[in-house]
Amino acid sequence: MKRAHIHELNITRALAILAVLIIHATSTPVTVLPSDSKLYPLYIFFNISSKFAVPVFIFLSGFVLFYNYIQKDLTKELVVSFYKKRVTQILIPYLFFSIFYYAAIQIFLTGDLSLTWNALFSVEFFEKLLIGKAYTHLYYIFIIVQFYLMFPLFLYVLKKKPALSSHLIWIGFALQWGFILLNAEFWQYPYRGSISFSYFAYFLAGGFLGIYFEKYKRWIHLKKGDFHIAILFIWIIWLSSTIYNVYLYYFVFSSKTYLTNSTIFEVVFQLQSITASIVLLQLSFWIYNKWNKAFVNCLISLGTLSFGIYLLHPYFLFLYRQIPISGNSILFHVWSVGGFLVALFVTWAIVFLIGRYFKYHWIAFGPIPKEFPYKK
């Protein structure tokens, strides 16, 4: 039996894509402003407190996959159908935007179309394509591709050993930290952030909640009378880890001191991200049930289009940043906020219109529903 669609997840996606845009919009102020600037701590706060964005998207991917597939029979037809869908939903858009961004950068740097054409057939581009480095943000899509490739194996193991389902959270942390420590000690692979094992805790934590959603949904709904001490514990960890992470990065950026031991960053970031995944999910259910319907539907639209917005927004942010600005501090802050607004609203409008009026929008943005699951 098909499980019920969870409309609130689109709100979680909306909150996560807003966090992505905040990170990218504040990246320039964080790197170019002097640490004695009055608004410098504010930029650090917004940038670092939003760092949960990609882990939350990975958490949601795990949640949706396990939620939708755990009760289905694992057959050859199911596996073939699964891979066919993922080719059109993510692999083709990944290839499209890898080519798009790599070509755009080559044109910007050289202004020569023939050199750009040759670059697209170079070993360098092929290597970047294989590790999600054709442009800075595409590593996330590359990670999701890896999880999709492995997912039928996860499903097979859980079908054979159903008891493992209840252990997915600690298994995820064990795999993630095993990879992090082994890489630091032995492999020292420089692009660790492009390897899915760096994010297993979020993926399998999402998978755990997807499998046991009916059991724990009362906690997530935050309904009156359903309060549990674990909810308070999660929120306290999220707030404290976020504040401490902001402090750590403020210390690093303002003092220009780089700590030799990165383990503390890893631990704090993981605590912030895993708890943020639960907190955002709870907020999404609260927003869906309590907020103004028009605003809720705006968030649902944003969340439904979040994949396309994620892929496209760096291009318009890059174009926007070619606008020269004077040394006036007020203008710089206005310019910084303007980058966020352009990345959000211009990209949102373009993805929406292309999804609505172009039949082959899936080549760039994956599937976009004809009718969004708006709250009635």
C-alpha cells in the first residue's frame, strides 16, 4: 500500500534552500569585510548558522527514499524503475549543469568559444565531472547520485535483516566517522566533501525516520499534549551547537588563526546539522498547520522548485556580483542583501516559468509537477 504524501516536506525543503541562499549571499561579506566592521559578526552569524542546509537536504533524501520504498517488494522491476527515474530526475540535470557552468566560466575567462568547446572535451573537465567539481555547488548533486546508486543495496540488506532498521542512526554515524578518521589517517583524499560517506549519518538518520515515521510523527507535529523531553533535548543541542559553531568560525575569521585540530569543527557541525534536520521538520509541520495559507503555499512552491533553484541560483549570483560597487559601506550592505534577493526571486521565477511552459524542463531541473501540492 502506498504511504500518504507528506506535504510538509516541501516546507522543509523551502527552509533548506533559503539557508543555501543565505550561505552563498553572505560568502563575499564574510571573506572581504574587516573583522572590526560593525556588521561583520552578523554576516558570520547568518553564514554559519545556515550551514545545516546540505545535510538537511541529504537527510530529506534519506527520509523520502526509505519512506516510499521500505514497504515495497524488492524486485528486479522495482530496481530498474528506480534507476530509470533517478537518471531523469538527477543524473541528466547534473550533467546539464556541469557542462553549463564549466562552459560559462571558460567563456568568462577566455571569451573564446573555440577554446571553451575544446575545454569541454578535456581531461580536466572529465575529472571535475567525476568528482562533482565542475562548479562549486555541484558536489551536493554528485553526493546524491552516490546515495541513489547504493540505495537498492540498503533496501536489500534491510529486507534480509529488518532488525537493522532500528539501528540506522548509529550505523550512519559509525560509517561517517570511520571514513573521516581513516581518510585523515591514511587516505588523505583532498575532496572528502564530494564523497557520500562524509554524510552517511544524515542520510541514514533520515532513513530511520522515514521507516518509523508513523511511530514518531506525534513528536514531529509538536501538538499540544504530545511534548516529550527528547524534543527539548534536541532543541537545546541545536541552539548550543549553532551558537558554538558561530563562535568557532568568528574566532577563526576574525583572528586569522586556523586551528590545527579540525575534529571540534566536525563534531559541532554534525551536532548542529543532525538536530537542525529534526528542528526544521518540526517547524515545517507547525508552519503548515498554523501559518497563513497564502504564505504556506509560497513556501510549498519554493520547496517544490528547490532542486532547480539550487542548480541555477549561482549563475545569477555570479552575474549580479559583476556589478561594480563603490567603497561606501551602506551600499555594500545593500548590495549584499540584493544578491540574496536576486538569487531567490529571479531564480524562483525562471524555474517556475520553465517548469510551467517548457516540456523538456526535466533536462535541466528534473521533474516539476504540473499542479503543486498546495494547502487548500
